[in-house]
Amino acid sequence: MNRPAIDIAYWDVEKDELKKLRTLVFVEEQNVSVAIEDDGLDPVCRHVKALVDDRYVGTGRLLPSGFIGRMCVLKEYRNQGIGRAMLEMLIQQADEAGHPQVLLNSQSCAIPFYLKNGFTIDSEEFVEAGILHQRMLLKLTVN
């Protein structure tokens, strides 16, 4: 496997590939309904992508509010640093946009990943899309 390329994704141009990837992970693997996954907010978000040999293997987005969401990596590419690299790019974009912090709703199974990347738990457990989550917070350095 070649080294993954992490880059900005442009929704207007790449939405079919990003939707296909999110459908594989969220809808097919995790049984999230299409109506929940496709919330209509993508056109106003900043997106990142991970490519391996020109195949889309990961994505995530940053809402204008500084909320990170729709982070996913195909199962066979997990635990290889791809999620961390995408998260770093989204955090950098939030910092550049002047957000004092970023928030996200982490699936309970992913909490250790976000804790390792500097986030703290900011809520009790709650169910979103039929999956246990907790809100997490990362304070950004104010320039």
C-alpha cells in the first residue's frame, strides 16, 4: 500500500466519492439511516479526504460553527494514522478560521482515539443515530 495522501476535498467536485465512502461506513457498516447521514449541511462545510492509490479511504468535515463531523475511514485502512492526519487537518482549518475550540460527537468506541489526540469528554453518553456517543472538546491556541 502506498502512503495515504491527506488533502482538502471540494464538495462541489468530489461529493459523489465522499458520499459513497460515508455510505459504506455509516449506512452499510453502522446501520445509520440515509436521512440522518445526509443532513444537507455538506455544501457549507470544509472537507478533507484520504486517498490511497487514488481510492477514497477516509473523509471528515468541519462545520462553520467549528464542529467536526462525519469522520470515517474504511475498515481495512483503520489504525494506520489516516484518521489522525485528517483530524489534524480539520483542527488546523478550525484554527485558521479563528475558532477558539472544536467540538465533535464521538462514537463511544472512538473516544480513546480522540483522547489520544488531545480532546476531553464534554458530556454524558447519549444516543445519536442509534449509536452511543459523547461530545468531546479541544481548546485551540488563540493567536
